[in-house]
Amino acid sequence: MAEYSLDITGLVCPMTFVKAKLKLEQMAVGDLLVIRLRGAEPAENVPRSLRDHGQSVLAMRPAADGTIELVVRKER
């Protein structure tokens, strides 16, 4: 189970990634973050940008409400 969660369903790129990055900066290495997002552009850009910044994207799954849940482990 994730230690942290972040709802960015009301944001658009690039703020989706900015908010996710800021949240990860508050976390310890190894902590898990569940990010809830909405839309095709954030679903493509946020996981890619997090990987590009050295984080591990462990899962990406649709939620019952039509959003997407992204599970990320902080690596550094």
C-alpha cells in the first residue's frame, strides 16, 4: 500500500508533472506514491517524465471513476 497519494485530475500539463515532482521531493527514497490523473496527455506525459527523472513507475491502471492511477516508487 502506498504511503502517499496525489490527485491531479483537475490539472493540465505541464502542471501535472510539476505537482507530482514536488510531492516526490517531500518523500523518502523507497516511498510509494499513488497519483490519480485524468486524460490522455497526462497519462502519457507524467509517467514518461517521472521515468526520465529517475523514478520507478510500478503500475498504471484505470480507476472505477474513469481516472487513471499511477503507482510510483521514489528512487532518488
